[in-house]
Amino acid sequence: MQRRTLLTALAAAAALPLAVHAAPPAYTGIDITGSSIGPDFRLSYGDGKPASLQDYKGKYVLLFFGFTQCPDVCPTALSRAVEIKKLLGADGDKLQVVFVTVDPERDTAALLAEYMRAFDPAFVGLRGDAAQTAKAARDFKIFYRKVPSGSSYTMDHTAITYVFDAAGKIRLAFKHEQTAQQCAADLRKLMQPKKETSFLKGLFS
């Protein structure tokens, strides 16, 4: 009886590939692997040097577009990024948060640097001139516009955080309503992908 069961199992195994790929992980965020969004920008660091996503190869990048005078959306997204980094523990060191201003008219290099330090000194704030900002926003499918407010203005903008893997490839889009716990769980899956499993190994273990 045992021999018949073994032969039946072997026959079934012969009809299947020996290696079974693990199913793609289920993310809370939007899986945009392979998307043509971006893939990069040409902006500037606070010291005026050119900035590119290629500068962060080897890191997992969280990219967010916003502005320093944002009353709620931007502070919420950046505070969530701080929490995500903590939740990842030692893997938090693999994370780089990049904030691109959509309001370069008011967001000077000094103001951006101060704003980033208020959340985490390791966070990076980037800016460009009006044309560079418009191109970066267009390439990353980010909507933004000035909205008059009293004697000044505020900015409407897309509230999404893009995630790039350590190879510099775009992988996920975190929705604004996602919690830090959900984002951290998605990043863990990205950082620690499951390996292939052998069908026969699983069959006879």
C-alpha cells in the first residue's frame, strides 16, 4: 500500500515542474512593478548639486511630493514615514525618504532642510525650478496646483508615496490612508522575498 502511494505521488510529480515559484506577495499598497512611472528626475539638493533617484541605489526609497506649508497631508505622510522606519527595526537603515516640493516659489533650500530635520535628519528634501518641478510631477503622474487662500495661496496635490526597491525599480504606491503598520509589512515583503520551493522536497519532507 505504501509502495502504491509512493508510485502515485511520483507519477503526479512527474507531470509537474520540479520547481514551484512562490506566489507574488499580496500587498496592501498598489503593486506597480514594471510601471513606466518616472523613472527618475533631475532636481537639486539644498547645496545646489544635481539630485537623482540613482543616487540611492542600494536603498529602498519612499518618494513623496508635497510642500512645507501643507496643513495636514504632508505632515501626516512624513510622520508615517518616521513610524515605518521605527517599525522596520534594523531594516529601517535601508530606507531613504525623499520629499520633493511642488511649491519651489516658497520652499527654499534652507526651509526644506529645516522641514526635513523636524521629522528625521536623514530625510532628504529636493527642489527644482518651475519647469523642473512640472516635469518631475508629470513624469510621476503627480497633480498639483495653486489654490488662492486669503492674501496668499495653498497647494492641492496628489497624496501618494512611491516605493522603489534597492535596484532603483519602482514597485509600490502607498495610499495616503494606509497605516504605518501596513506600509512596514509591505516593505518587509519587498525586502525579504520568498525563495523558490522544490515540489519534491515538500512532497517527501
